[in-house]
Amino acid sequence: MLVKKAEIALTAVLREYMHLEGSGCAREIELRGKLAGMKEAMAPARLVKEDRFQEMYASTHLEVHGMTTRAKNLSIGVPAQQLTMADWERFETPTVIRRQGA
């Protein structure tokens, strides 16, 4: 029961973090720290092991972005964490219009 509650709480934070990932905003940084703290706190208690965390991360990423982490990185060319604000600005133009020039 405790493990299930821990997984639900961790998944909720993961989901919120993924919506902000790469934005560089204060809330993203706060959530990244919260995730690190939750992982660190759950490890000695053996609530969520690293392999289970990776499974949860992958399934949450698929839910939020509709694709795996690898597919997302391939679709934009680089990992989201490496994008600069100038890179993100190109996504403000709808995909249909961006692809007309290609």
C-alpha cells in the first residue's frame, strides 16, 4: 500500500515536471529538485528502486508526450535539455507551416 502511494505521488510530480521540462522556469527547477529529493528519500526505504523509477519515467513520458524519450529526441534532433531558447522559438510556428519549407 505504501509503495503504491509513493509511486502515485512520484508519478504526479513526474507528470508536472515533464510538462515544464526544458523551459528553464523556476517551477521546473523546483520540480527537478523535488524529484531528486523524492528519489533519494525513497531509495533507503526501498519504496521505489531505480529500475522501477526508470519504468515510471518512461511510461509517464509516453503519456505526456505521446512518444518515448528516444523518439522525442530523434524528432527534435537533440535532447530537450540541450535546447536553447532560440531553438524553442522555432516550435512557436505550427508544424504544418515549418514543414512547407522543407
